[in-house]
Amino acid sequence: MSETNASPEVPVPPGEEWLKVESLDLEAQGVAHRADGKVVFIEGALPGEEVRVQVSRRKNNWEQASITEMRCESAQRVRPQCEFFGLCGGCKMQHFQASAQVAVKQRVLEDNLWHLGKVKPETLLRPIEGPAWGYRYRARLSVRYVAKKDTVLVGFHERKSRYVADIRSCEILPPHVSRLLMPLRQLIGSMAERDRLPQIEVAVGSQVTALVLRHLEPLGAGDIQKLRDFAAEHSTWQDGRFPIAWWLQPKGPDTVAPLDADAPGLDYQLPEFGVTMPFKPTDFTQVNHAINQVLVGRALRLLGVQSQERVIDWFCGLGNFTLPLATQAREVLGIEGSEQLVARSRENARFNGLAERTSFVARNLFEITPQELASYGHADKWLVDPPREGAFALAKAVADLHQDPSLVPDWVPPQRIVYVSCNPGTLARDAGLLVHQGGYRCVAAGAVNMFPHTAHVESMAVFERA
């Protein structure tokens, strides 16, 4: 929903018109139309429901509203599992049956591909699904000491608010992390610097859970000891809980370091390929390790890499796709935007014994010309996994080379591209370029439910030379 009109907001009394909810938008709001055609975005409404609403914001082209009355409830409406649903802003779709959430995300992908890119996949892939609860292995928890109440809050922000929600558990965090929320409140409340500790970042590895404490002032010896005591008390394998390791972050992400030098390292597993991925708690990794394993496996099967082939992994990160690819291909080139990430990718390749089959380059992929693209040499297959901004410059360079072969006369495009996306809008834009100007067909596409109970849509698409 974009605010394209600057007209003032006017409070509107409850309307008498019954509205039929047609779909969900990317914020998980129900979308309906008034008789005059105006769009109404309705908090908490589901497709198929008929509701009356209270309008809270009105613009010339749209309104935002909440439900006041319902006469036709969706058969896919369920009771939210989390008792803090509606207060906490961590997820917005718990009232919607889990499989129906996936169907909506698949439809969002198809609609974006068609309406934004004029692309219709030849085949729709079955959506990738996994555990709906306890899946979030990475999270950023806000911390606030409320002096007036002499209490500490640890969790996510309230919905549409800057305040931290008063939650005591979380259904999408792993159970052992959810059980730490109340003890963490007690810990922070006991510390001398409790009003200067704004955040705890959680990262769960295969053998340890890291807690990264952001502190705005140096911690005294007493507070340091309390952190160690907390870790010792809660580091047990009983009931499925993992050992805890504290990390400290005095300033930006580059300052993160373990509290104790002998703290165990973090990693996640890709067992299908015999790959172990070491990472730091503030690195970008997928929050849902179970889905990531399935995602990597499907991407490589769709790419169909042969042992004699060369592959380029664009936006390679820490090597999440590069290293599994290197177990199958003759050579894999990973390209990423920062020297630091490239160095970490090399370390991970050496750790897995794959250094001889991999090479890495640091390059700003948001500014790449056709000539620079061609300079990386021919690759039989590409894996593209960009951030939310997408891979426009890369797709544009491919299109330019296809439209004008004289730019690089001997360049040979890859036969197949698998594009993994966290934004269906930018995927659709780039797909439009590849299909309509780059000489490719979109042979398949499907949604990936990486974030159950949220409106976030991940997906993948497969392109082959036309």
C-alpha cells in the first residue's frame, strides 16, 4: 500500500456497507472494494469473509480499516496458537490456516510475475513447506527497561508501534529460546547497565545458541559475571535446550565478539551434500534451517549441474549454494559485494575441503556492465540469490548482450538460471527482462514458505535459453 496522495487523513465513522474480502496484500491485510471502487485494506480480515469496518485512515484512492462486524467467516480462519497474537508484531497470519497461507503466497508470486513482468511460468512448482512453529533460528529481540514499572521487556515490537510487546513466550522461536524470554527479563533487570542494553540477537546453530548483547556502555565486572552465570545455569541439553554462549556488541556489527574466547562456534548443516556452514551470530543466514535444506536441494536439482560444468553463484554470501554446487560441478565461481564476505566464503570452502573447486570475487553486483559480466567467462549454469533489491543490473546486462551481440561477440549465455528470491516484485521485474529481452523462457516457479505466519514471500524461478 503506497501513499501516493498527500490529502489529509479524516476519521470516518463505522460504515454500513458490507464488504467482501477478495485477497490479502503483502502486509497480510484483507483487500476489499467499496461499491464505488475504492480499495479498503482491512486488518485481520481473510479472503471470502464479509465484514463491516471502522475506517482509521482515508485517502483519495484507499482506506485502512478494522473489522467491527462479520457475517461470513472464512472456513480457513483458525484460533491463533500464540496468546500474544494481535499485540506482538512478530507475525500477522496466525489466524489463517497454515496451508492456506502457502496458497496465498503462491498466488502472490504468480500475480507479481504476470502483472509486473508479463511472465507466466510453464510449470508451477509445488510450494516448499516445513515446520510451522519453532522454526525461527535467528531473531532480533528488542530490550527495554521500563523505569516507571521497574520491569524489563524482551521480545518483538508491538504491532504498528515502537513499543516492545509484553510477551512471555513465542511460538515461532525454538522452544528452548522461547523459554529464555522470562529469565532474560530477570537477568537484564538485575544488571547495573539495564537501561543501556537495547537488543539481544539470537542465533541458533547445530550445537550452540548464541545471544548477542548490544550494550551502549562498557559492562562492569559484576554484569559480566551475571552473563556467565546465566549461561552456565541455562546451558543444558535437557528438554532439547542447547548450550548458550554470550557475545557482546559495543557498537556496530563489526564489533561483535564472544564474551569468552573459548566459546563454541556456530554452524548449520546441509547433510544432503555433506556440507557444514560455520557462521557468526550477526551473519546473514536463513532463519529457517529446515526450509533452507530443502531449498538448496531443490535449487540444485532444478539447476541439473553435471560434473564437467562450470557454475557462477551470484550473490553467494557465505557459500550457502556455492559449496553444495562445488560437490557436483567442475568449478564454481562465487561473486559477492564485499571483500569480507568473500574472505569468509573462502574460509568455509577450505573448511569443507572444497577450495580447489571454488573461487570467489568481490564485486558490486548492483552496478555491472555487459562487458564486466562477460569478463567472468562462460558458465553453463547460474544460481542467482539476491537481496530484496533483486538483480536488475545483472538481468539488464544479460538483456543488453542478447539484444546487441556486438557488445561482446564471443559471449555465450548460460543455458539455465535458477533465481532464488525474497521479493516477488523484484523477481517479476527481473524475470520480465530475462524473458522479453534476454532470450530466456520461464520454465518453472514456486513459492517457498520460509516465514510461516508472516506475509513474507520467498520463491524460486527457473529460466532456460529460448
